[in-house]
Amino acid sequence: MSGPDTPDSYRFEMGGGHWMFGVDQALRGMLEKYSSLCEYSRNAAVFFPETGLTVPYPIQNHLLALPKTIARRAAGEMLAPRSTEGGTLDAWLQNSFGPTLCELFFTPFHELYTAGLFRHIAPQDAQKSPVDLPRFRGAFERRGSPVGYNARYLYPCHGLGTLMKRIAEDCDVRYNSRATALDVSERIVRTEDGTVWPYESLLSTLSLDRTLALAHLDTDSAPDPYTSVCVLNIGACRGSRCPAQHWIYVPRSRSGFYRIGFYSNVTSEFLPKRIRRGSKYVSLYVERAYRGGARPSDDDLRSYADMAMRELQDWQFIRSVDVIDMTWIETAYTWHIPGSRWVEEGIALLAHNGIRQAGRYARWKFQGIADCFREGLQVGAELRTNVPHE
Ligand SMILES: Cc1cc2nc3c(=O)[nH]c(=O)nc-3n(C[C@H](O)[C@H](O)[C@H](O)COP(=O)(O)OP(=O)(O)OC[C@H]3O[C@@H](n4cnc5c(N)ncnc54)[C@H](O)[C@@H]3O)c2cc1C
């Protein structure tokens, strides 16, 4: 969150909706010291813009919502003996879900979500496309039982920004102090304001590629790829066909986005107070992926935002737009080339130079906020016990 969070404003998050899944009792207790947490049941779907069809997520467990012939063919393909060959995400999707569901949803969706990388990268994040055994429990029921990693989630009742601000008050955080160089022989970090920070051991949550670059350390293997995400936040008059879901996955869009989340369908706190009653307004976020290192110009991003808003108006999700805000997340999703050893090499090389990597991007692996908190608390405790007493 940036800017004032007042009752008069729409509330957006810089990285799009961040819903906290996998929070255990211990972490919940720690977080609740700072903010009460509200609990939600996921309400997500796949949306097909060309027909207007909405299928509950995950699509493979809700075949009944598809036209009968497609559902039957898809079920037959998923039950057929499958090959275990093929080390890419594309091959894994084909093997897991078969050609019908891939053509309909998985292939075009992953084309957008991975910015085309899915034909080259190793399968990962299987929890996002759960293959449930017995595979079709729920596939032909009206209400399939919820599956997947985020079937229930928590969100701070007064916003994630408020939670983070309160936690930060207990810490020593230096904002606007970008690390620009890391001298591993002198053991110092330089920040852009000219400050020099000596260290004995360093914990870095910067992405693995960035930490290696700052430290001028080279691995034998080439870096694994990543994708960036442009998050377009919109506050608008709600259109007549605006979904009721918390978020929807979109396999095809003119402007290239792959997911739309509706903050205000989770809680009306994301709307200005004066327009919270009734359902005339909506606060939403739209995500589009780009290949890592291929950030478009600001003009191109503005053209994309105009196009995306027009598309949402054509779909009658929104009418007039009150406000927009865009954020660029340079390293949003990290991927692996099959067989690559870059991550192990990079982490080991940094450790050898007294730098410990912690967090989702630092260790180049999928994990949500809850896992990052747990990891941070654990590593912090370990470091404290190893600090020599004065
Ligand atoms: C589009 C998207 C949606 C997501 N949705 C969810 C969700 O719904 N639920 C969920 O649990 N997780 C979600 N995540 C994942 C979540 O954002 C991450 O798990 C979490 O933010 C990782 O925390 P971290 O502390 O490891 O890294 P980060 O949050 O990336 O923290 C690293 C920090 O380092 C700072 N930094 C970078 N470079 C420098 C530098 N040179 N000098 C100083 N500081 C620097 C950055 O500004 C940043 O604040 C989502 C991620 C994306 C991209």
C-alpha cells in the first residue's frame, strides 16, 4: 500500500491481492498481536470471455459446469493411462489433464501466466493445478469439495498495509535505502545514500540473481528464468456482469492479462466508506506477466492499461473508472530450467561468502507470505543464538 489509507479512498495493494494461506496457529498468534485477522473461504473460478462461461476453480474438479461432450472427453482423457515422459511444465500439464482441458484452458492460461516460458521450464507449483486422487471426486458433483493450497485464507481485518506498518514499528526499517553494492571481501554493503554497512554475516531477502550480481559472484550454470508482473489496480462503477468471485483465471484476453481479482468481493473495506453499501462499485486488480528483463516502456504500459480497461468494459465487468494505479513487480515468479543446478550453486556460493539467502525470491522457490514469515522468524532466531555476546 502506498499513499494514505483513508476511509475516503479506494484501497489497493501494490502486488495485487495478497491473501494469506497456510497460516498455522503459532504464526496466527504472532500476527494477531498486531492486527485481528478475518477468515475467508476461497471463491475462485475460470472465466471464458468468448462464451461468458464461468467454471469454479479448479476446472478439472468441476467438469459438470462444462458442456457435456467436452466434460466426457476430458474425463476420459484424464482417466486414460498417462505417459510420465517430458520434463517441462507443458508436458506435465498435457500428461495430467489431457488434450481437451489443455486446449480449452491450461495451455492458453499458462502461455499468459508464464509469458510463454511453460514450454521450456520444469513443472512446479503443482498445488496451483491440483491433480486430486481419486481424481474425480467432485468432478461430476454440483458442489465439488474445495481443494488446493488456498481453499481457506486469512486477511488482516484492517488491511495488509496496516499489519505490515504495525510490525515495522517494532523493527528498525530503513526505507528508500537501496543496496547498490556488496563487497564480500571487505564484508560491507553500500546503499544508494552513500552509507556503508559492515557485516559479519548477512541475511539477504533480495532475489538470488540480484544478490549474486551485487556481490559480483558468477555461477557455473546460467541463471534460471523469472517473470515480471504488471498489477493494474482499478476502482470503478461495477458493471452488470461483474463476477461475484474473489478472483478469476482468464485463459484468453485481448490485452494479455491472465487473472483478475476483486478486492471488494472479499471485503467492502477496499471501497471508499461512502460507497461501501450496495454493490455499485468495485475495487479490483488485473495481472499481466512479462518475460524477466523485458520491461515495456512507461508509454507501452499506459497503452496496455487503457486496453485492459476497455476490455473489462466490453465484458461489462466495469463501467466508468474512478481511479487506476499500476505497479511493476520485476521478479514476481521464479522458474527452473529442467536439470539446472543454478539455484543450489548460487545459494552455496553466497553462503561461502557469508551471505545467507532467505525468502521466496532469495531461494527462488514458490512460497506465500506465511512461509516467508515462518522462515524469517526461524532464521532470525538462529542468527540471534549465533551472535557473539559483547
Ligand atoms: C502477483 C503476485 C501475487 C501474489 N499473491 C500472493 C497471495 O495472495 N498470498 C501470498 O501468501 N503470497 C502471494 N504472493 C507471494 C508473496 O508476495 C511473496 O511470497 C512474499 O512477498 C515474499 O516475501 P519476501 O520477504 O521473501 O520477498 P519480498 O516481499 O520481495 O521482499 C524483498 C524486499 O527487498 C526489497 N529490495 C529489493 N531490492 C533491494 C535492494 N537492492 N536494496 C534494498 N532492498 C531491496 C524489496 O523492495 C522488497 O521489499 C504473490 C506474489 C505475486 C508476484
